[in-house]
Amino acid sequence: MDVIRMIVSHEDLKPLVGIEGSAGYDLRIASDVIIRPGAVTKVGTGVKVEIPAGYVGLIAPRSSCAGIELENVTGFIDHGYQGEIFLKLVNTTNTTFLGYRGDRLMQLVVVKILEAKVLYVDKFETESTRGTKGFGSTGKS
């Protein structure tokens, strides 16, 4: 098993998996924050992480935090970065958000990267059933 090393500024900010076997480590905010509607605020997590080569850390909102999102939708942490994880949060609601130190807003998921060789071609070897049908290709909303 590969290891993800973390340095945590305070014990109460330690990222934990909510339920054993879950993919995401809940990230807590390291300070109180007020985010007005439409505003963007940068907040620290008090966590530094060392992602192993061949993996990437993805930061995504927790499902219970609708309306508070990452400004860039999903954060990527490459294996070379060892600084603190900061969250650039945006409030997409019409009410002011009050966040308190220790609140779990985002989650860190570590994913293995497929290091594939790219082969540029003029056409694909076989045509799939879906082909070039994009959004709504199944006819279901």
C-alpha cells in the first residue's frame, strides 16, 4: 500500500475518513470565515500533504456543503507540492455563509494516475455505439 504523508498544524484539523472505506478525507478549515453571497475567500486547512508519485490529490466539495464551492470547481494537488492546502471558496447562495474553525467543507481524494502513451491517429480503430453523441445522448435528463 502506498502512503500519503500529512503534516497537520493542530490535532483538531487532522483530515479523517468519515466512514471506513470511504474515498475522501474530510478537510477542515483552520479559521473562522465569513463569505458573503457571490464572494470568494481563501482559507487554510492547516494541512500539508505529500502525494506519492503516480497519484494526484483531488479536492471536491462535501455533498452536505451545497452552495459553498471551490472557485475553480475541483482542486488538483500534484505529487511535488508540499505546502499547506488552501481552499479558494465561493458562496453561490444569496445568504452570508458563516464557517467556523474545524468545519468540514471539502474532501481530499487521492487517485492513481494512468500514465498512458498518446498515439495520434486520423480515425479510431472501431466505432462505439455512442460515437460522437454528447450531452443528453441517452435521451434521459
